[in-house]
Amino acid sequence: MPPALVPLALVAIGVPAALRALIGRPRSLRAAWILAISAAVVAQAAGEIFGVRVGVLGDAQLLLGAVGAALASGAVAVAEGRDTR
């Protein structure tokens, strides 16, 4: 893994874990991690394509990655809230 992507990966793993610690969701942490990592990668790629320079650390668009990870883990939490088990 390129060194610039390490902080992005840590954000994508840490955001769902923090959400789980704060509000008890997502219960399916693995699904939240997968979705958050995907969202962070897409956000990083979009930042590179559009030339966004906010939150740059090397090549990683940390701000966009964090927003993408937060939205993804929030989506998992909302989906789990609808679960009627």
C-alpha cells in the first residue's frame, strides 16, 4: 500500500468503529468497514480527478475520505435501524 493511502485506510477503519462506540451502531462492523473503505477510496479518487486540495496529506484526500466514510457508516447504521429483528 502506498504510504499516502495509510492515513486514508486508518480513517476508513476508525470512523465506523467510532460510530459504533458512540451510538452502538453499526452492529455489522464488517459491512460498515467495507462500505467506508469503498466510500473513502471513491472520495479520494474524486478528489484527485477534480483537483480538490482541501485536507491533503500526500496524495490522500483525508477530508473527503473522512466524509465518505462517515456517510457510509451512517448509511449502515440507518439500514440497521430499519431492521425489525
